[in-house]
Amino acid sequence: MDKIKEKLKKLDNSFPLQQYNHDQLWNAIDNKINKRRKVRQFYLTYAAVAASLLILAIVLTKSMNTDMTYSQSEDMVFHSYEEAPEVEEAESEAIEFIKRSCVANLPVCKTPEFKELRKELDLLDKEINQLNEMINQYGEDELLIKSKIKIENHKSDVTRKLVQILIA
């Protein structure tokens, strides 16, 4: 405390301590601190309310989108199985065309791109067979069916690319 008094004596006379009551000074400081606390509390309260409303809106939006996604995916699953015989027939014809073309030793069949697509097609066939076994073993699980549909769609894309390469 003595050091503080010494430092105060060294200060300029621009702030004479004798003119102010110490109680008034502390009350003024407390009032200023309390005002800042009230303002800070006001902003924090409204920020918390805004954040909770934002979280609620996100959760509600996600839950509504999730419901729509499931209903659309279920429709896709049923449509894909209804159309499956026609699609499988067209796809098997395309695969037979690819095999016949390669048996005829077309130069296109020896390109690296074509060979890579053929390997991918074989791999996709194996994956579909594995999924079919899993579906037979565990039943028609939605996740398994969705996976099978994605792989079948990819297989169709690869088959289409191969046929385009052969025709071009």
C-alpha cells in the first residue's frame, strides 16, 4: 500500500486525490461494471436464444428431409425390381455383344481403357453376386438393396461405356 501512495505522490497534480471521495469512486466503478454485466448478459441471452432456434430449425429440416429421402428411396427400390427383367435382358444382350466383339479379336478390346473397364465389369458382377447371397441369407434389408441398386447402376454405366467404345 505504501508503494501505491508513493507512486501517487510522484504523479502530476492533474488528478488530485483530495477532491474525490473514495466511496464515490468505488460506487462509480461498481455502477460501470454492473452496466457492462447487464449489457453482456442481455447479448448473451439473445445469442443463446438465437442459437437454440437455429439448432431447432436445423434438426426439423433434417428430420423432414430424412423422411422424404426414405419414401423416395423405397419408391426407387420397388420400381427397380418391377423393371428388373427388362433391364437385365438388355444388359445381358450388351454383355453378350461385348464378349462376341472381343472373341472376334477387335483391336479396341486390347486397349488399356477397355481392359480396365472389363475388369471393373467383372468385379461389379462379383459384388452383385455377393450381395445377392447376403440378401438371400439375411433377407431384403434396405441397406443391402440400396447397395445392390448402386452397384447395378454403376455396372450399367460401365457396360454402356464399353459398348460405346466398341461402336465408335
